[in-house]
Amino acid sequence: MRVAIYPGTFDPVTNGHLDILKRASLLFNKVIVAIAIDNEKESLFKIEERKKFMEAVVKDIPNVEVESFDGLLMHFVQKKKAHAIIRGLRAVSDFEYEFQLALMNKKLEKNVETIFLMTSSEYAFLSSTIIKQVVSLNGNINGLVPEIVEIALKKKFNWEKA
Ligand code: ADP
């Protein structure tokens, strides 16, 4: 039973995240999405909402589970007896930080591999941050996030969903 953890803040989940997740679910017996409760970052959506969106969008993928975690990722990975951490890579700019993180995680737990999946070209520009910026200015994000997220974002910024 090969288990992978896909960690992130997912504030909120985008179609870019979902694409990585679907592809990872084909490579492992089980993928656990680990949503960081995160005290450092100011998140737009509370952990309960981020988890609710994620659960709604993965409900049709049978080998994907959603959990939240606090503290060190590697402690969560050990607790779940996972074999790998999944990360998505977009531009070169992602690489330096991800490389550092992967090496540190390897130092913390040498038996766990970090697996990088390249973004699909249609989502290469997508991040939760840019989505929030565009919605805050009433821009169209149709097709870039799941519908449940689009509705919640428009409500959050007081734009009615047409
Ligand atoms: P963090 O808060 O750690 O930056 P995110 O929640 O933003 O994490 O993203 C979680 C993971 O998904 C990261 O590995 C990130 O690189 C990846 N990711 C985010 N957006 C995309 C995308 N459009 N295409 C591929 N991977 C992505």
C-alpha cells in the first residue's frame, strides 16, 4: 500500500491543485491531501472552509482523503506512515524553495521521497494568490477554480455570482 501526502495551504483549492492531485492519485494507492492549519500566513478562508471545498472537489476520486494538520509536515507524514510527499512545480521560481524544502525534509526523514509533478501548461500561471487578486477586482475566474470555490470567493468579496 503506497501512500503519498499532498500538502499545502489550499487557500482556496484551484484547478491547478486538482490537476496535480488527480495525476498523483493514479501513481499511488492512497493520496492524503494535508491542509496546513498554518499560523504564519493570513488565510482568506478558515481551515474548516478550505477542508470543506477540498472534500467537495475530491469526492469522486476514491483513493483521495482530506485531512488538516498542524506543526511539522514530517511529523504528519510519519504518523500516516506515508512513503512520499507530492509537490507541484510551476515556474523556475518555484524550484529554489521547493529544492530547499525537499532537502530539509529528506534530512528529517530519509525514507520519504518528495515527488514533483510538473504543472499542466493550462494551469502554469495559476496560484491561489493570483486568483484572490483577480476576484478582489471582480475579474472572471471561471474555469480556473471549482464552482464551489468560485461561488464562495464571489461571496467573500461581495460580488454576486451571475
Ligand atoms: P503552499 O501554501 O505551500 O505554497 P499551496 O497550497 O499554494 O502551497 O500549493 C500546494 C502545492 O500545489 C504546491 O506544491 C504548489 O507548488 C502546487 N501548486 C499550486 N498551484 C499549482 C499549479 N497551478 N500547478 C501545479 N502545481 C501547483
